[in-house]
Amino acid sequence: MSDRYDRGMKVRREVLGDAHVDRAEAAKTAFDQSFQSLITEGAWGTVWASDRLTRRERSMLTVALLAATGNFEEIPMHIRATARTGASREDIAEALQHVAIYAGVPKANHALKLAKQTFVEMEENDE
């Protein structure tokens, strides 16, 4: 593996947690091996590993971009990551207000619903 892959795996674990990454790794097959390497090196080993933005800022941007583009399936995962990135509930609410203005109220509304549900689950599970 490359240095970028190793750095990406380290950052991915720090942001998403070992349990999530372990589940993703266990589910990996020959079919998606290349894709998993791509996101580990590109998303985690390059973008998230950069020190130009804080993890808190990246977390807010990620949730906002997922909501703005209608990619709702990953929002709960990134809400759970806020426990490790330092993005507060207020940060996420502010980011989603930007989504409402610049990308549409329905997208922000759905993302807020997912965020609220996930924060409740995190409280219930002491995450």
C-alpha cells in the first residue's frame, strides 16, 4: 500500500472510528477493492488529511455538501463522526441553514431530520 493509503486509513479511523472502518473493511470484496482504495487515498489520505482546514470545518462542509447534493445516506455516518471532529450540533445546524438558502429548503429539512435522529441515537448509545 502507498503512504497516502496508510495516512488515509489512519485519518479514516480517527474520524469515523475503528468499529465503522472495521465493518467496511470486513465487507470489502474483490469487486469494490479498487473503489475502497480510491476513497481511502483520495478522500481520507488527501482531502481529510490536509491541514488547511480543521476537521471541524471539514465535518461541517461534508454534511452541508451531502445535504446540498441530496446524498442523504452518508449523513448519519458523518453526524456520528462529529463526536471525533469537534463539530457541534450548533455547527451542523448552521451549515444546514446555508444548505436551505443556497441549495433548497427540502434538502436541508431532510438533512436536519437525519441529523436529529442520529444525535438522539448517539445519546442513547453514549457515543
